[in-house]
Amino acid sequence: MPRVIVDCAIYRDGHRTEGPADFSDALDEARAAGDAFVWIGLHEPTEKEFELVASEFALHPLAVEDALNAHQRPKLEVYDDSLFVVLKPVVYDDDADTVGTGELMLFLGDSFVVTVRHGEGSPLARVRRRLEQDPELLAHGPTAVLYAVSDDVVDHYIDVSAMLQADLDDLEAEVFAPPGGDTRHTASRIYSFKRQVVEFRRATVPLTEPVIRLAGSGLPFVDERARPFFRDVGDHLTRANESVDGLDRLLTDILSAHLAQMGVQQNDDMRKISAWAAMAAVPTMVAGVYGMNFDHMPELREPWGYPAVLVLMAGIVFWLHRLFKRRGWL
């Protein structure tokens, strides 16, 4: 268990206190005090490792199954003895231009908070430190932990959206750059970027409904005084969702513009090829006619016939070149 237990502490009146090393005894002590709670943090526990925690905190089997299988959508479930919340923290690798998501599950109940983290995104150590420096907020109990964690996750959504927007600006500049650059991989980059935005959307959009419920009333184990704080989280989440929608629309427009540019470029190339083919066809045709070796051909036996035909072919080609040039085909 020490391998998966990141931290375990008792908090009383907003302050961290020394308690029993065994989390079962710590829970009994917190409940006996009345104004305290236990916060235990786990990182990627196995079923066997999580079994004891689930038993001691009377966690619902369905919630335990979801916490062990890290492929859940953001959601909020209410059970008899606990509240279960799933969040999806997002990290953005600026070097690889990839969005990665982790999973963060919170169990809230009578005098306890259990957090289960999968992946490397959004470590909770900084959230715990920030809360421990704000005893007034931490004094609100498990609700304060839920608010602080969700606020940290949602605020990071906004940071990631800003980084995506900066990279998208570079991609947009590449698409609308003057002709002549290497655009062979532009379409694949746009599609790849769109996949990252879709991955980001899977984390932000489903979280809207749980945050609305937390900002409402009637949820067990959630302090009614925390409703304005969750409304603030909801406002930040709305900003993140609007940013994701804007990124998705802009990517669609950029892709359409790129495909239109490729179509125009292909048309230009086809016109150039057609123009050069037309200019090559004239001397080919004339030379073909004079290569038939008939006896009665115009100027065939005249000394000036050969240079006259060459001049004729060159003149026609020159005239075609001027014509295509004026019409923008060359």
C-alpha cells in the first residue's frame, strides 16, 4: 500500500494534524472529533490494493469498478454513503503537439475524501499544499477539497487552450503563407491538430453537467455554502468550452481554406501543363506532316523551304506563348 498511497492526513479546523498511520484508525479519529476529515490520495492502485480502502470507507462497488478502470467520462454519481466524481485532467506537450489526458476520481463521504489518480496529469500535491496554506477554505471539509481539485483541473483547461491557440496561429500562418513553401504535410498536421482538439473536448464538455449539479442544491456531502465557488468553476469551464469550440471551428475553416488552395494550385498547374502541351503540339504536327515523305509537299524542293518551316513553327509557338501569358496560364 505505501507504493500507491501518495499522502494520508487528518485535517481539523483547516489545519493538518498528526494522526494514526493506519487510515482506518485515522477515519475513526476524524469521525469522533466531529470537525475533522481524512484525505487519502492514491495513485494507480490495483484491485487488490484498493480493496482494503473500499472496504474501510464503504465505497460503492460500481464506483470502485469505475475508479479502477481508468476509461471514464467526467461524471458525478450519488451513492448512499459517498459522492463519486470523475475528472479528466489535460496536459499538452508543446514539443510533440499532443494532448494527453489522465483521470482523477474523488470519493466524498462522512469525514473523508479519497482521491484516485491515473496518469501523470494534474498531480494533487500542489493542490494539497495550496489548501494547507488556506485554513479558512480547508475548514469547510471535504467540499473544499472537491472545489480546489476541480478548480485546478478547469483552470488548467484554460491554460492548455491558450497553448493550443498559439500553435494554431502558427499553423494558420503556414496555411496562408505566400506560395512556394512546402505544404506537403500541412493537411496531415491539420488533421492531427483536430484530433488533439477532439481529445480535449472529451475532457471538457462532459464535465459541464456535473459542475452544474455541484453549483445547485440537494447534493449530499456537499456544503451548501460552496455553491458560489462551484458556479465560479462553471464559469471557467464555460470559457474553456467556448475556446475549444472556437478552436474546432477555426480548424475546420483552415482545413477548408487549405483544400481550396490546393484545388486552385492544381488548376494552375493543369493550365500550365495544357499551355506547354499546346505549344509543343504545333511544331510536332508540322514536323509530322513534313515527315511523311510525299513528293508533292509545299516548298519541299525549294532551298528556303526548310528554314521557312522552322520560322513558321517558331512564330506560332511564340504567338501561343504570348497568348497564354496574357491570359495568366503561364
